[in-house]
Amino acid sequence: MHRRQFLATGAAASIGGVLPNFNFIEERSTKDNARHFSPILEPIDASSGFKEFHLFVDLVQHEIVPGVSIHTLAFNGTIPGPEIRVNEGDRVRVHFENRTGLNHTIHWHGLHVPWRMDGVPYMTQLPVMPDQTFVYEFDARPYGTHIYHCHWGTMLHMQAGMYGAIIVDPAEGQTDPIQNVFPYEREYTLVYSSHDTNFIRNELNIMLERMKERRFLMQNGRFEKERFGLFADIDDLKSAMAKGYHPPYTTRRRTSADLPDPNFFTINGKSYPETPRLMIREGENIRVRLINAGASAHSLHLHGTDFWVVADDGYPLPNPRRMNTILLAPGKTHDIIIPGDNPGIWAFHDHDTRRATNNGVYPGGTLTALVYEDLPYMDRMAMPGMAEMQEHDPAAQMENASMEMDGLTHLPFISLDQ
Amino acid sequence: MKAPLRYMENYTRLIFAIALVCSVDSSTAQEFLPELRLGAMGVVSGNIGLADKKTASAVSDFSDSSVLLGARQQLFGSYRAQFVVGFQFPDAESQLGQVFYHHLFVKLSNQRNVFQIGRSRLDSNLMEFPTLRDDDALSYTDAQSPFSDGQNSEDTQFGNLVQFGRYLTKRIRLDLHGEYYSETRRREESFELNTAGLTIGYRVPESQRWNRHRLDQLVFGLEGFFSKDDPDASLVREVLPNAKLGVAINLRPDPVHFWRLVHQTIISFGADDVQEINTYLDATRARSLASFTSIEYVRRRLERPDYRISVGGGVRIFTNLDKNSGQFIMVGNFFRRIGAKFDVGVQGIFEHSYGDMSFRLPSNSFRINIGFIYAIEHVFNNQFDDRDSILNLEHGYIN
């Protein structure tokens, strides 16, 4: 036995012997894991009869995985934006401040807001232009897991990070209908998205340059509505064309190669190995809110056990369905309950493995794991007992190679090789 | 037995060769396809010339039409590598053949540093002027190469280059460069250097034009031609320095009515012994001042150019000759955009030469070009941003 192996084995043995069920590694992992979930947005004021929130959008640098940073848009500096939690029936007021040089709105996807608050530019409101603040007011309903996202330049702005979760909890004093059936204490929100980082970069550059020109003309009262391709009706459009206006689809063309072709797939803004893990203990249920804020569908499969699908688009299902794979289409939300009935470390991944890649290279993307915090320590060791096996079986040396690698003491590893 | 052995030996070599090729292929299969950039410009014109009451015409002049192909990729560190090859169609009677490879270089660059080696546009000028072709006013816009026989403009514009550039700020760049101007006068080509210089310039990146700065560019350059053994001039080594100053001012940086002025002055310090001009070489070695100024108006409609009108004028004065000598030029043009990056236009040029400069040039000449310009550029497999993008300039640089 080599000295390093001896020390590793000895350390493991002593910790295992003295602290047989103390999960210090998982405590560290759990704390570290917390940063992979969006912060809850605190109300700025609740005395006015409204739950008031402040949301701003800015242009930031965001690291998807170590070594890959992009310029992108972000609500309150995070991707996804902060999680908004309200109770059903709350009166909600959101002050939305635009700190970018681009136009934006917020659409409250799945909420039954007044139509003027729906966030569709030129259909329900004017865009929120640079340095402007728009106030959204609505009653929080219905109950469930929903999304908020920008609805201006949606093809770019959503994949560029302008999305987040808005959770409508039961009204004050009422119990959660899902919790009544599946008692749970912990829940996780996983917001999926897909990103063509090249498309994001190029489009942001074009938009930013164009908006500088437009802002100058607006400030001087010389802005022509044709610059936004904005017309009162078809006759207005035809009239503009007769005067020399060319609709963008007549002078430009995006081939399939030019359309967004995602090269990074994220959960809560991060790709594997930075994806959040689902921590669980034997015997407990955890609720996982699955949100697809991207444009790619995800076929999510859990190893080792089944889960219960308990809500669809926020609505509790009267007859929860037991599954191990669920299709999460763009714009959909599903709530699932995972029972802690099979201790271990289990992969939870998109079964369309093209979405388990970073820049097309596997593994990556939305790969993550269900991790039992209370897994016995020796079960979590990388190769338990391999050192002893090597004493008697030289053939075990190949498998034992991982013991030679510094730092590989517990599962799950981060593995980046195909 | 030797024959089968030889057969086996050759067979083994073949297998080894195949294995090598396959291993190379498989090892590169997962690496990035470089970013590819294709650029092309077609300049076609019909020309009518009148020089000292003699007319000349060209029905189809496609000189200066060019093609550029570039590949670019991220290196393992912060640097990016670029390889560019390009060719253009030179002027008739240029003696450069059907095509001329005007670009062929490798460039390494990161946020601050740029290293470039190969053939490229030389620092014989600092500014670009709104003329139909780059060489329409070459005597006024470029320092004249003493190594050229004067048969073509490419000798002055393109050559072999070694350059190190350093961005002192996002807009100020210092360049140290050594060049080899083609020595067509001596019918020699070499990979050595015959020129060296430095350039420092303030330039507002194109992506920030709607920040609407008045001062767009301010550039200063120093350059020295190192003339070697020269049988024609009976000289053994001399340095012919020149200094250049260029400025571009956005007179009215308006997105609809855009006015811009560009000016450049070149002082060629020349050689003291040149007091009359009898040959092209004398003209390049004589002490002179060349200046060119243009004013252009661009009418933009719904975020694309509609038409452009520009007028420009230049003078070239020789200050150390026995006879008062020089030349001046007036250029005016109008271009209308009739399709994406497709322009049609007309240009008129009047040029007057006097004193010793009339030895090879007509006293008065007038030329009209009616032509089309079609410029295309496309990037395939784009995978990273440019240093001068708005995102990198205004929202933090990303390697």
C-alpha cells in the first residue's frame, strides 16, 4: 500500500469510526448547493395594502460554467431573476426599472392579471424604454408555480436571462393542497433554459448599437414609428411601403443556421457541473418545481425511483401521476414530489442527451443529481475497500486508479471526460 | 526474399502513414472549427478621361475588386489567432499580373496587444477617404515609396509587414512596425525590411459611432524609408523620413444627416540633393508636403444609408526644388444605395500638375467614373466577440 492510499484510507476509517453518521461533507455540499437557487425577493413595502417589489434589469457578465462567461441580461443581477413569492389573493405591485439601453416588458406567465398588466408590447402596453420605470399591479392568482419573463424581443431577451419564478402560495391561513397529500418540508425550484451564446452576443451588440441611434432621435422628437416596425393597421403598413419602407422580412433573412441553436442548457442559469443538486433524506418527500423558461423541450428522467407529478401549469392535479420521466415543454411548469425511498446518488437528467452537453460536448447541460444527505459515509467513499482489494488482487489496480487522484474522496465527482 | 520484405516494409509504411493520418484526424475531430470570415468587394466602372485635350476611355474597369478570406480562433490562453489571405485585381498595365495577393498574414491579438506578420495594407497613409477606389488620390493620401517604379499603386499600398500594436486605452493604440515595400524599381523581392515607423492614434470604434463623438480620429505617424545601394541615384544608404497627421471630425454626427470631415497631411522630409524632378524616383525623394481633405454627407433613411455626396481636394507641394512644382486634385462623387451593400455612383476627378511634375503627368486631366460597388461580408461559425464590440467596450471585456 502506498503512503497516500494509507493516509486516505486511514483518515476515512477514523472519521467513519468516530463519526459514523456525521455528514460533514454533505453539510458543506448543502451550503454550497444553496447558492444555485435564486434568492427570494423581499417585498420593499407591505404597508400600502400591496406587496411591493422592486425589480430591475441590467446588462451583466454571467458565468455559465467555469471558463464560459457571457454578456447577458439579468433581473436584479441574477439568472434566473429572484424568486417572487406571494400568497393567493395578495395585491402585488412591482416597480420594474430598466437600467439597460434596450426596451423591455414583463409578462406574468400563468397569472390572471388585468390585461393592461400582461406585458405584451404594443398589445397591452408600451415598452419600458431605457431608464424608465413601469409599475405592474395585479392580484396574485391562481395558486401555483408560474413564470415571469420579458416579452420584448422574446427570442433574445428570454434566453439572455430575463426570466424567473413567481410562486403563488395558498392564501394566508390556508394549507397547501399538495402538502396536504404529500407532506414535505423542503422544496426546490429548478428553472430550465437553453442559450445560443453566439446568437445572444451578436444580437445584443446589434440591438445596443441600434438603440443608441434611436434614443437620440427620440430625445429630439424625430423618431419615426417605422424604426420599430410599428403601424396602426395593414393599410398603414402598405402606405409606408409605398413610400419606401421595406419590411424586415423582405430585406433580411435568417436561415436555419442563423436561428438560435442552443449550445448551453442550464438549470437556474448554470450548466453541469455547476447545476444545483436536489438534496434529500431517506423517508422525506421533497417538492420540486420544474419550470421551462427556455425554447427547448426537456425530457427529464430520474434514476432509482419514481416521482409523483402533482401540478401542471401550477394547478394541482386531482389524480397525481407516478412517473420517472416527464416532458417539460417550453413555457410549462410541473411540480413533482420525489419520495426519499431509495438511498443513493441518482442522476436526474434530460434524456435527450443533446441537452446534457456544453458546447455540444457531453457531459454538461442540465445534468444533475438527487443526493441523499444521510447516505452512510462509507457508501459515499469513492472506492470503498479498494485499497484492501489491491493487496490481494493486482487486477484491481485499474479500478483503483481513482484512489491515486488527489481530492477524489467522496461521490459524486465532477466528471468532464466523455 | 528481399522482394517480399520490401513489400512488407512498404506495406508497413503505408499502414503507419494511414494510422498517422487517422490519428491526426481523430484527435482534431472534437476541436473547434475556426470562425470563417468571407469578404468581397466588386468595383466596376466605366471611365472617361480627358488629359491635355486627349481623350481616353475604359469600358470595363474592375481594378481594386478584391476577395478576402479569414480564419480566426481562440487560443488556449487569452490570445486569438487569425489568418487572412486575399487577392485583388490590379490596374491594367500594372505589371502585377491577373491578380495580386494583397493580404496574407497571421495575427495574434488579445485585449491589449496585437502582433501581425505577413502582407497587408501598409502605413503609407493613416486615413481612409471617400473615393471610389482607394488609389484615386494616391499621390496626396499616401507617402510615396522610393522603392517603386511607379507602375502601380499596389507598391505603395501593400507590402510585407511586421507589426506590434498596443492598446494604451480602449481608443488609443500605439503601433511599431517594420515593412518591406516592394522594390519593383530594382526588380527584387525580399522578406527583409526596408521601412520602419511608429503610429499612435485615437480612434472611436465603429460600434460607438452613435455615442456621437465629434472627434472621431486623431492619428500621428512617423516612418522612414531605408534606401539601400541605389545605382540610379548613385547613393549608398539613405533614410527618407516622413511624418503624417490625420484627423476625422464628425461635423454633424446625426443618424439621418451625417456630416464628416477627414484630413491628412504628409510631410516627406526627402533628400537635400533632389532639387529637380526628372524621374519618378526623384518625386519620391524630393522634399514635399501632401495634404488631402474631404467632406462627406451621408443621408440615412431608417437606419441604412440612402445616398452619399462627398467632395475632396488635395495638394502636393515640393518645397526644395529649383522650380515651383506641385499638383492639386479635386474629387467629387455621388453614390446611391440601391440594395443591401450595393451602390451605384458617379465620380469626377480634376487634377493639375505644374513645374517639374509635368514631366510625367499632363498639366490638366479630368476623369469621370460611373460605376457599381458591391461589398459583401459574412462570418461563419462565429464563436467570440470582437474587442471593439459595444458589449466588450461598455460592459466589461470577456476573453
